[in-house]
Amino acid sequence: MPGEGATADRPSGTPAILSVQGRPHSVQVSYLKEPCQEYVRAALEAVEDIRRSDVPGDILVFLTSQEECERAVDWIKTQDQHEDADRDGRRTGRDRRDRRDQREQREHRHQRLHAVALYAGLPTKHQLAVFEAPPRGQRKVVFATNIAETSLTIDGIVHVVDCMFARQRAFDPIAGLETSCVAPVSKASATQRSGRAGRVRPGFAFRLCTKAAYDALGDADVPEIQRSDLTQTVLRLKGLGIDNLLQFAWMAPPPSEMLVRSLESLYALGALGDDARLTDSVGRYMTEFVEIDPRLARCVLAAWNLNCVYEVVTIASMLHVRHVWSPGGKKSREARSQFAVKEGDLVTYLNVWRGWEQNRRSPKWAYKNYIWHKSLCRAQEIRNEMLQTVARLKRQSPPDDPVFSGCSLDCLRDNVLLRKDLASAEVEERIANARRALAAGLFLDAAELETSRTTTQGQPIYRLLRERGDGTGGDGDITIHRDSVVFSDDADRPTAQQPATICFYDAQQTETGIETRLVHPVEASWLADSGYFHFGRRERF
């Protein structure tokens, strides 16, 4: 309808409101009578109950992570294999079957499940499998993360099983650590998920919580700006000349503790001075890297004087895209071990990039080695943009600028990653410089080995180094995820062989503590050079 007061010659300043009436089908929502202890097991039990029912239609199950989706798919496939083996055993020695047995077997085949997974890190080829019709006589069940909540609609879905949880990024301003944790969804998200069952016909939604627990949920999700690390946002605002952040007109004002922690992090990185304003060299330069994490921008600036720009820019671009390795369980880990080096996951990325370049960026090579080709293509775009930014900053910098005084622009014209004439000593020196440059930006998330403690599985435990926001010492146990190249399956391996000090880039909250996949072993002296004051314990270095 047109805005009020609008005429043919003079439109109104009030925007017009268009309303399109949707036609969703009815969805019958069910709840648990008692709370469940393990929502993955409860979801699988719900799938089995739906399988035995007489109501046709495919099933969509909402879980929280890639690991849970893959585990659920494996469980369904294993159950089908066991049932096939049992049926074959009953068939042994029988030459004839009566009609009743044949009818039961036909009904059983009709209820067989075709399980597929769907999550953000899945290759496109596997993602498209969720839209394909299941084999004849089978019912499709899709185990998905919240990517299936709003991003797409799968035809044939009649039943939705909602675990009522989702994985999201959350920042703890006291510990100064951003992790990926599992949190309850809001009522709005639960409604959106149940609506997936009513797209093509009347459907059924099974929420794995009690009605009282659902009523206690929030009406909407917490805005991301109120639960995320604001370091990059604060740096952008500072670059725009906005210094008074407390009086800035936020659409959803974040907690003041998060703003204070972001200012402290930028100060430790050298982007802010004592007056909380951008420094003329490091701070102004870091604002030019608008797409990447400020920690990675600091690594790139530190790499110039250490003559390892190509190496650090390559690693930073691959850290930015996050999803580099394709899922594949044991086979994926075996392929990953071909590129692994003792210097950690970040330096391992250099071997991946070198192999991709030497094989002419072949998608087949990437698929064979369980590497996500699209991520490398995106990393290449980011890498080229960063190299162009570094070259422009070098040309614009004064001759006595301490950030760009180490080498000339000629170092950007030589792709050292593909050169074969470099001596091994020179290669080792460049790798050591790259590791040190990475520590210049990642020292905010540093941890030291607890030599007297291990997990129940014999894995080493690390403890955060920097102070908490309340002034106490470092808090929080850090363990290494099995997907990291630093992880060891040997529980008898002595802790003396583990890196004494590490930096990490990505972490996730688990039931036992914090796990990290991207581990960068460093020397303690590098942390002292980069930001010892941030830990409050200079004498330790």
C-alpha cells in the first residue's frame, strides 16, 4: 500500500509496507515428559520411533556440530548393517519362507533409513546429496546443524527432531577468550526449525525438551555483537575516527567489559597508545587490513622486518577461511599427516599451499588429499589483497618508519614458496622467522604446559598465560584436539616431548574444558618480546 499522504506528484516520506501472505502447513509439536541427559542419543531414539510409525515422510534432525552429525550418520549405517546381518543369519538353512515372513521383510525394507549429513564445512558435492531422492523403499534422514534452519528448504521433510541446542561463538571478557560453545536456542529459532516440517504438507516436530524448559527460553537469540569479540569492530571504529565508544549509538549496546577487553587487546598488539588512540604506525596500518583478524594483521606487519611476508600472508589467509580440511574421519587424518610438520598446524598450512600450487591448483588433487578446494581459492583472493595492501603501505610509509624498514618491495616479487634453489639453511631461517612473526600477533592466546597434570586419556594439559580481567592469574585448561598435527595418540609419550609453550588460534568449549585445533608451538622468549606486560609476569621470561 502507498505511504500516507502520497500523491502522484509528491511521494510521501513514509515507506510503503508490502505484505505477502504465506501458506505454511500445520505442524504438530511434541515435547518430552522428562529431560534427557544426552540429546544425541535421544535424537536417534526419536528417529527410530518415527521409523516404526505409519506416517510417511523424510526426517530432519538438528544437532550442533559436524562431529555429532557424522557420528549419528555412522550409527544409522551401523544399525542397518547389523540388521542385515541378523536377517541373513535367520535366512541360513531355510529354503522356503512363508508369506508372512516375506511381508515383514518388505515392510522392513520400506522403513530402511538413508542417512546423510549437512553442515557448513561439508564439500559442495556432499551437500547436494541432501536434495537427492533416497533409494526406492528407503526413508531419508538428514542430520544437520543450524545451517538448515533458514538457509535452505529440503523437499519431502515431514518430521523434524530438534535437539534445542546450537553451537555459537561466545566471548568471555574475564578470561579474554572466544570459544565455540553449545547453548540453548531461542523460541524464535525453535519455531523456525519446526517450520521446516510444514513446507510441503502437514508435519510433526519433536522438541527434545520439556514444555516447561521451552517456556523458559528467551524469545530471540542474543545479538552477536553482545557475545562476540569486539576487537576487530573497535579497530574499525577507531579507524573511522570514533574514539568515544561508550557514547557511540550502538543498535544493541555490548557489555562494557567486552569493550574494555578489546581496548586492552589492541593496546597489547600496539594498535593503540596510552591515550587509547590509534598509533601512527602499527595502528594506522592495521586498519588497512579490513577483512582479517587484527591479530593476523599484526602478524603480517611483524613479518616485514623478518623478511617472511610471503609465508605469513599465506598462513593468515588460510586461517581466515577456517575450513581447509574436508571431513573424512581416519582417512582425512592420514592425508593430513602427509603435510604435517613438527612446527605445528600453522606451518603445516604452508605445505598444503605449496602442494596446491605445485599441482597447478588442481581440484582433483585437493579432493584426493581431503582439502577443500574452494577454501584455498578464497584464501588465494585474500592473500592477493593482503599482498597488495602491504605493497601500498610500504610505498606510502616514510623512509624511517620502523614497521617497513627491514626490506624493500623486491621481497614481494619473489614467490619463495615455489623456489627450489634455496638452501635448506635459508628455508629453515625463513620458517623460524615466520613462526616468530606469528607469535607477535597470537601471543594473546598463549598457554604453557602443565608438566604435572594430564587428562584421563594421558593427553597433556596447557594453562592460559595471560591475566584474567579480574586481575587473577591465567585460568582455563587447554587441551589439543585430535585433528591437530601436534596431537599424539601415544598416551605413554612423556610430557617432556610436548611443546612447552604454545599459541592457538581457534578454540571450542567442551564438557571437559577448552580444545584447540590450530596449535602453534613457540619459544617463551618470543612472548616476552611481543607482549610480556599483557601477562603481568615478566620475570618468568
